Amino acid sequence: MPFVCMHKKERVVCLQVAKAFFFLKERYHDITWSASRLILVTFAHERLTLRRVFESTVLSLLINWASSSLEKSLNQPTLPHAIIALNATDTKVDQQEWDSEYVTNLLMASVAGAIGRDPKYRALRDEWVDRGRIIQTMKDLLECYYSSISVVRIPGDGRYMMIDDQVKKLHDVVIRRCTESFNAKRRSRMLSNSETLNVYLQCAFDHFAQDLHSPFDFMDVSFKMNPIPLDFGGNILKLAVALKARFDDPKRIFKELSFMVASCILLDCVRQNLRGKSLLSGCPSPGLPRFNQDAGSLTRA
């Protein structure tokens, strides 16, 4: 039943509330997925229906959420890890299945063929194959959206020592995956503390409140929080950023720039008539004297 406002001010408030609810419905989960280090999914199941329930519910949740979120963000530092807790597990299962690595491989093998049974999964597989990824099983597709997949069984009632042991295993997996995500973000120089994470979230909310369709760029926000300095190094970095679209390998950018940067440094030395022995003076470089001569003529001109 539609809600009708009688006054203009009330109508404006209703429109704003409706827009806020629509935004939360469409993009809130995408923002939380992109900002998360770890996604933990827990569900209970019957022993004989594990594969069917996992394939129809958990896989669909993980893939749909991740594919939607990944399309709405650019330059995301790392992918989150996924942990699946099989709650209320029958204690009569094979003893090996209480091991996290074993049950992970077992569950992934049981749903490996799901990628060919569901047309939605097939479409996603074709997209990643076009990008150069090799996708043969459901695990391959999941690893396009998550850094790792881990499964831990939690027993049902009655075996309290076993419950305690499995909860400790789950805790250990969570700590290990969070540590891996922390180190990966630190290596990529995109590690956030509580203050900067709040800035990213606020900027993401502001971005999607204005445009629900264009992706949110983490790098743009990073540049706004830490602007490039206007010194020599900052200008070189700006040049590298401007050239990044022309190179597939970032290392090649600085390799190509190295000659120009070296020329700028040597030219600056000649212009300022800097004293002291050059580190390159002991190296055979027939072009260096010629460069110094040309640089000197340029400065005199």
C-alpha cells in the first residue's frame, strides 16, 4: 500500500527516507564486503544434505555478494578471506573431517561440478576466462573473489570437549586469516587504522549516495587523504601515475622513467654546481662526460 504525504515538507522527508532505505538495500553490503578482512558464514545442516544445502545457499550467498561488490569498487587493496563454519555437525562423521584442511578439500571437491550446473556460475566463469583466469572448478571461481576458503566443523550438543577443541580451531583460523590480510594490506601500502577506515566508509557512503552505478575508487580516497607532495619526488610520482594506463607492468614504468630521472638529477647537479665526487665517476660510462658537457652548455645558455 503506497504511503501518501499530505504536506510538502512531509513529502520531502518521505522521499529522503525512501532514498536512504534504497541505498542501504543496494550498496551497504557492497561497502562492508570491500572493507572486510574476513567473511564468516555459519549454518547448520543434516549430514546427508550438506552438499545440496551448501551449494544452494552458502555458495550462492558468497558468489552473488562478492561479484556484486567487486564490480562496485576499484583498486581494492586485498580480497577478503572466507571461512565457513558447519555448525551442529553430527559427531559420528569421519574423524578426519574434524581437520579444517581436510574438510575444506572434501567440501570443495563435492561442489566442484556446480560451476557447470548453474547458468549464473557459468556466466561468471566465462567472464573470468576472458580476463585470462583458468576456471575449472567451483573452488577456482571462489578464489577469484576471496583470498582463501576455509571450512571448520563445529559439533552438536553432548561433546563439550570436542566443541571446545573445534571452537579453538575456528579461532585459530580466524586469527591466521586476519593476520594474512593485515600483512597483505601492509605490503600494498593500503593498511587502514580505525580513523582512516572510517574515512573510507564515509567516502563510500557519500559516493554511492550520489551515484549508485559508478564504482568506488579506493585509490582516489587515498590520494585525497595523503596528497602527493609538490617536491621532485612528488612530481615523479605524479608522472608515474599519469603513465600507469599505458603500462601493464608497474615495474616497467619506473624502468622507463629511470633514464629521465637520472638526467634530471645530473642536470640539477650541473646547474647548482654541486661539489664532491660523483658515485658514477669510477664507472666506465662514455656518455656521462658528453652529458655533463651538454648540461653545462644548456645552463650557460
